[in-house]
Amino acid sequence: MKAALTIFGIAATALVDQATKAVVLSLISPGQVLPVLPGLDLALSFNEGASFGMMSNLMEGRPLLMAALTSALALIFAVMAFRSDNRFERTGLALIVGGALGNIIDRLRQGAVTDFLSLYWRDWHWPTFNGADIAITLGALIILIAMFTTGRKEPLLDRN
């Protein structure tokens, strides 16, 4: 049962990510800004690097390499999710794997990740991001909370 729920969590995260990206791609074009709330705009952009545009220059024009690196990490996290006996760890890891999968699909389909959420305060702008980035960040926070609340001492991969 826990394996089925983990698979469902991964798939649901990737599907929601892809659905939100499809909606935004149908609403706005690159460079266009659509105000949503004070401090939040939809602003379509494409990221060839890692999260928040890190390593963009290094990975420019290399979507298959970036997809392969992300896939390797996602596979490691998926193994950790299926080995974990803690439902919070499994949830966090499923969010991370599902988010990674959503971004991998973008890289394979269009060569870059679709980003569209733009947070700002006055002249300060956070790097544009997407639902997959939210899932990955939330997953990491859930894992940290689980570690501190359960008192885990050993790494997740040190299981038989």
C-alpha cells in the first residue's frame, strides 16, 4: 500500500506541474507579464539551468545532459522513498521526485523548464519558478521536519 501511495504522490505532483505549465503556456507568451496579486505575477520564461536559473550558462544548449543529471538524482530519491518507513519522509521524497519529473518532462519536450511564477516586493524580484520548484522545496522541508521530529540518526540510504 505504501508503494502505491508513493507512486500516486509522484505521478500527481508531476501531472499537476505539467497541467499548470500548459495553462500558463496557453495564457501568456514569453516576456508578457500578467498581474495576479500584489507581489505575484505570471511571467513566462524558460530555464536551461538548475533551480532558479543556477548553472544556466553551463547547461545552455544541453537539455539532455541536464535531464540525465536530474533523472539520476530523482532515481536516488525514489529509491529512498520506497525504502522509507516514515510516511512524512515518503511524502517529502515523493514531492521531490514528482517535481523533478515535471521538470525533466519539460527539458525533454522543449529543451528548457517552463517557469512562470514571479514574486516581487517593490524593486526586488525572486527568480521566476514553477509548481515543480514548489513541490521540491516543500518536499525538502517535510523531510527536514520529519528528521527533527523523529530524531533520525542514520541517512535514508543506509537501509538494508
